[in-house]
Amino acid sequence: METKQLGNGNGKLVGNEIHVPHLGEILAFDLPIAERDYFNNAMGAIDRKKLLRPTTAQIFSLIDLAWGNLEEGTCDGIIAKMLEDSIFTSTENLWGKDNVIVYDNPNGKMPSDRKSLIKLHKNGDKRVRVVPYGFKTEIQSVSDFVKNPFVIAHCGGNKDFTEDLVARIAENIGNPGVTDYYHPVHMYTSIGSPFSFDKRVVRQLRLMGNQGDGWSNAYTGVRVVSDSQVARHEEK
């Protein structure tokens, strides 16, 4: 299997995967990034490959590694796909009257009703976060974006992750922003820059929590590399 070490970020291209460091793990994302499709079709294709649906935080780690290695054609292609089409994540949103429930659904088996999600949250399930309304939306400064409760919730509540890795992405791409919905409805998420909040802005980083069944985006599956593979990855 052909393997290529990436020069920046300790990642690798291994066959038809890109290996990405993420919060103490090595994740293997499926390549190439698939052409845009509707959410259920996209997630079904990932499931059939017996891969996991990547969370928002995991997709941010993929984008960060790819951006640091734009001289490599595969990485440049990942960024192009993200900017042109956006990439779906498995971190979903249940918009309610007073707050939005943000939850990771990597295997597609998480409940999507408010009662069940609130119960999981009260029981300390870290996959579920509740964000009161009042967070900033649309274009904002990088500082505001990485401190935005909605962005932090999408990154598992990890402020260090947003203030480091997500800040780096936001600074590189520019003009970060958040899209909301504010209606009692279940919505999906994508990351990208397919069109602008402001026609005067050419490119921006968008965390979109308003993706309904009528939206189509690019997508990829992911798996966690085993402990033994992690050890070999770090040795090479």
C-alpha cells in the first residue's frame, strides 16, 4: 500500500485514506471526498462502507491538516471541495424554543427527539450539548467565532480545540460565520464556503447548522485507526 508522509501536521496519505491526528487519536478519512449528495444518501453510503460519520470536530481536524499541506494535490482537492461544496458532518442540531441541542451521531443511531436527548444530557452523555440562544451568527471576528457557544458545542465543548485548531482554520480562510435556524426543527450540519452572507465577501468559513433534507453537500467516512496502527504511525 502506497504511503506518503505529509510535510506539515504529522498526517499521512495511506492508500485511499488520509490519516489525521485528532485529540490523541489517528483518524483515517476515506478518499476521495465524495461528490455532493443529500444527507440521507450520503450517510447511507458511509454506513454501507462500515465507516463512521465524521463529527464537526473531526472534519475541522481534516480541514486543518489539508490546509497545511496545500502543495500536495490530494490536500488541495479536499480544501477545494470544502470551499466549493461544503462537507457534511454527523453533528446534528435540534432547534427548540429556547435553545439548540447539538449532538454527535457518528453511527446514525442517536435519538433525534428532545426528550431523549435531554435525558442523555442530564445523565452526563458528552455526545449531547445544549446551547441557549443569544450566540452570535453570520460573519464575525475570529475571536468571536472561536468563543461562540454554538461553535464550541459543535467541537464537543472543547474550548482549547476551538481556540487553537479552529482559530487557525478561521484565520486562514477568513470571515468566519455561523448560520442558525431558530425554529423547532431537526437540522444537519456542514462546513464550507459555498456562498456568502455578504456578496462583498469572496470567501468565508461557515459552520452551517441549518442543513435540511433539501441540502446536498460533499461527504466522507472515517474510522479510528487501531492502537497498534497509531504506534506505527508515530514511529514512522
